[in-house]
Amino acid sequence: MTTDAGNPAKLPSDSAGSARLTRRDWLDPRHWPVWLALGVLRLLVLLPWRLQMGLGRALGRGLYYLLPGRSRAAELNLQLCFPELDRDRRDAMVREQFEHVGRSVFETAITWWRSPAWFRGLCTVEGEEHVRRAQEGGRGVLMVTPHYTALEIGCTGIADRYNLCASFEPPAHPLIHKLLLRGRRRHSDIIVDSSDLRGMIRALRAGRILFFAPDQTLRRARGTVVAPFFGMDVVTSAGTSRLAAMTGARVLLLLPLRRRDGRGYRLIFRPPLEDFPSGDVAADTARVNEHMAEHIREYEPAQYFWLHQRFKRGRSKFDRIPFATPLKPPPWAYRVASLALAPLFALHTLRRAARDGGPGYRQQRRGRALEALPRGAIWIHAASVGEVAAVMPLLQRLAGEHSEPLLLSTNTPTGHAVAEQRAPAGTAICYLPVDRPRPVRRFVRGLAPRVALVMETELWPWLYAELDHAAVPIVIVNGRLSARTRRAPRWLRPTLRDCLKRCRLILARSEDDADAFRHLGGSRKRTLAIGNLKYADTGDAVAAIDPGRPFVLAASTHHDEELQLARAWRAAQRDSHVLAIAPRHPERGDPIAHTLAEEGLVVARRSRGEPVTATTNVYLADTMGELTALMAGADVVIMGGSFIPHGGQNLLEPARLGRALVVGPHMDNFRDETEHLEAAGGVVRAEDAPTAIATAIHWLDHPAERDAIAARARQAVAGDDDVVERYLEQLRAMEL
């Protein structure tokens, strides 16, 4: 035999490693279960072949119930590859698959311990003329073989007939590795390790037939490309194309099949590929993949090995095929807690829908009424008003750069109202479903978003699990962790960690937040400090609201703060101005108005169109979507959520509007922003509500001081022109 250059071909040496069983292999207690199973199998191999196959089918039926994860993997693979089949037919194929797997256990044992003459007569070869044609001119032959369950006995049955060399992928278990190697060396003189490229090249240049199974590559590595298999892009070995190009070997397909009449095996050779290789490695690999898929569809698809997760991922470990792996639910503690709280979630949804959300809120929180929303959209979730306002600069850039539809979801009617007012034209607006399995499943599968961009700290375990199952990349944007989340109880930490592990990227607003995400369980490599989107310049012009009298605004107040501030305002007796109160939840307008009236205060409600008169003490702005306009019209802004242990509210928007700003002592959720403004002299922190009112009145009497503080506040939060671009760079890097 000669090489293409006319020189004597050098056969490769056996490169698959040692198969000698050591003393440790025999005596290690970890191997005793394997030896016990092998001992039983060695005795069963002495039985007649038909009886062994019957036992194999029985073994497979048992494995079907013992390995539910593998059953599910096979079902998912068949669903992806044969979408035209109904569920009953796929289930029947899965059961048949397990029977074939059970038979393969006995067939492998036969190749180890029985004489080849004993089973060679069971093998019928079809298409031998294709082998002779492929060998014309002394060329080597690359025998590509899909991973059928009869592969071991089929290839062994023809090994000496065609002087077959075998490539070998070592299994992880060291004892199984040696036993498989010993079994194959009984029938093949050369076993080449699958990583030994030179050995395979020498075998092919020597005119040998090399067994090669390229259809179960799982990880992206050197020597792999992404190519379609059953129409889905998966990581695939490019070895077929490269070996053929380097050696001039012909490529033909072998199908090792069990006969349907139960009388042995059909070994079918298909004609060699023509005009192969073409020089385009990716195109050649795709051609081989589809060539195998075409024949798997035609020849006994239930006998192909469907139990491994062939379609687990595509171009990288992040680029996965939707629903190709079983759903991994959240940790059990959260599942139990969410199930116990489900009635409360349902009650809250009904009450909120009755107050201000309407039927659309009720339906979409249950994952319904999604028909009018776009599929395949770039989906951004912003929980409420502050998050909606912060994401607008990024949303506007995404609208300008992408042709895909945009979908913006919120949790609250107030956030929904602001989103409708400020979102770019064409952006679809909806509510996020409650975090229960069925609502989030309907949402994710019904809308199939291209990517999920989640603002700040919305960690919903069932939602993240369904997005991960659907292979939707999850990116936390402007990520921050509140003090309460950082101090999460021990039982909840695994759930939060599970959410963060599913994220493709965590883009935090500061290095402190990035460290907190990493400490909680986020990936160190994929957690980055980018900057605070709330400092981005929105460029929006705001029309100020004028209620008819100058006013001090108490913005985003919570329960009890309204009463504290109103009492302090009444005590100050400032008749030239009115105190405007904009509650965080406008649906609380009725109880707030009732409480203030009981205090003897004259209240005018904006939601009812009541005018502000000379006797009005409090202007209750219990409407949605008008907070920014109220801030723009106020002389002083007092931020709510900070006079009770709530953690504060976003103070950057009034600062950007150039308002003199007072906050209370509880600003834990906005610690960085508050400290930044304090350092610039743009905010005053008051210890309680009376002190805050006294500060506001002092500024009303000293407008120059008030204007100086307002100017420093505006300068401190002047638009960061680069922050949006930095976020976009990270999103572009993941090919969004």
C-alpha cells in the first residue's frame, strides 16, 4: 500500500491506551457493583441468542421506569426531530428505544465473550459494491456510522471482513474504558483514540477502512463547527471533512440495524458521497449531518440512540435549543412557599384589578390575553414607575437599532400607565404574570421572546426557570440589590442563587452591587459593573402641572407618611403654598382622603378634578402617570418611602429636573444615589417628617439657597452620555 505521494504508507500504532486490568481494578470496592453485574452478564451470554434478546427487551422496559430523566430526554429529542408525530407515537418510539438499549447491553457482552463466528452469521451485509467502489485506487475509506443501538455488534460483525480500524472515545469510568477497549481489540488490530488525528490520517493513507461516528459531539472545542442536524444547529465534529481533505479518503455511510423479523442484523452501506470534500468545512459538515439525518428518518429511527441530550446547546454553552432539555424547576423550598401563597397572589390580583388594573391586568397576570402582543420580541421588564423611567433611554436606543418588535412589561398599573405615555412608538405594553408555573409558561411559550432584559432586582424563580427551559437569554440590566435582599434568609438564598445562575449577564449599576450579586451566587465572569441607567439623559421635555397655587410635593408616599407630613404642614401654617401628596399607590386615594379629612384638613383630589382653593391644605394627586409633571411644577420635593423603614424611592428624577430635594432617614434602597447627591450638596436628609417640612419652608423663605441646592442636584446627576452605550455594547457582544 502506498501514500498519495508514492511512498510506503506507515500504519498507525494502537493509540487508545492500555486495556490491562490492574490489581486496583479488581479490588477497588467502587468497582464491585460493576464486577457483580458483569458476572451475571457473563453467565447470561451463554444462553441462546434469541433468549438473550428477550431478556434485553425486558431489561429495557425496566430501564424506561428506572431512568425517567433519560426517558424525558428521548421524548424531547424525538419531539424536536419528528414534530409531525403525535405524542402517542413518540411515546411508543421511546419505549421501543429502551428495548433496543436493553438488547444492546447483551450485544456488547456477546462481542466481549463469544466467538465472532457465533454471531457473524447473524449479520447480513447490503451494499458491498459501495465499499469496493470507495476502495478503488487503494484509497482509504472513512466509514461514517450514526450511533444506532446495534452499532457495537454490527461493526464488530464486519471488523475482520473489512480489516476495520476503529476510532475510540474513552468513557469516563476507568474500568468500563478498559473492558470496552479489550472487547474491541478482539476484532480490530488498530484502535485509534478519537483525539489522535495523526493516527487516523496514517490509517486512511494506508488504505484502511476507519470507523468514525461524528454525531454525538456535545461541547464546542477545537475541531468542531456548528452545523444543522435534523434542521437544528448543533456543535458537530468537523473531522469527516478534514480527514477526507487530508487523506483523499472516500466517505460512505454504514447503518447497523436490527432486523424487524428478529433474525439478526442488517448492515447497510450507502453510496460514497460525491464531490466530497468541497473545501468548505462548515458546508461539508452540514452535508454529512443531513445525510445521516435523512437515513435515520428512513431506516428504523427508533433504533437510533436518542437517550443523550444531543440538542443541548448550539454555538456555545449559552446558545441552546428551546425545550431540548427537561425543565429544571426552582428549589423545593420556593416551590412549597409559592404554592402556599398562591391563594394570596390570586386575591391580590383580583383586588388590584378591581381598583385600577381592569380586566386586562387580571388576565395578563394569569398569563392570558396575550394574542395582540408580538412573538419573538426583545422583551424588557420594568417593575414599576421608577424602573420604567430609568429604562427609557435604553429602550429608545433599542427601538432605533433593531427591527424586531419591543415588548415592555410592568407589575403595576401605575408603571403600565407611565410606559404607555413614554415608551417609543410601536412598543407593546403588558403586565408580567404572577410567578406560578402555568401563568409564566403561558407567557414564555406564547410570546417566545428573543431575549429577556430584566431591570434591577426582579428575581422570579418560576419565570427564570421557564425562560431557561425555552433557551431565552436572561440579562439583568441596571442591577441592584437592596439591603433586604442582601440579608435574605438562609432558606431563600438557594432560590436567589438559582435565578442568578440562569442569567447570561448581570449588568450592575455599581461595583458594590456587582460584588453583592457575585456574593449571592452570580457568575464572577458574567457579572459586570456598567453604570447607573438612571443617570442617563432621557432628553424628554416635561410639561409641569400647575394646580392653581404654588406647592411643595410629597412624592411617592407610603402608608402613614401622608399623615405625618400633613400634620407637620398644618402645624407650620404656610398659607402661601399648598402641600401636594402623590401616593406611591394612587388606589389608596380614598383612605388617604378620609384620614386627612378626619384631621380637619381641607383636601382637593386631582382624580376627581376638584379645584385648589384658598382654603385647601392638601392637594391629593391620586392619579397615575403624572408624578414627573408634578415634580417639574413643585418648588420643593420631599421623597416618600424614606420616613418609614421602606428603603426610599428614586430621588434622581427630581434632581434631574432641578428641584430642591429633601429625603428622610430610610434611603437604604437608594444608598449610592443619596450619598452621591449628599456629597454634591444637592439633597438634605431630614430625621423625621416635621424636620422635612421645616426644611422645605426654610427654602421657600430663602429662594436663593433653594435654587443653589437645586442647581447642585441637577449638576450631580447631569446625563451620563456613555452609560447607555456601555449597556448596548454588552448586548451587542451577545449578538442581540
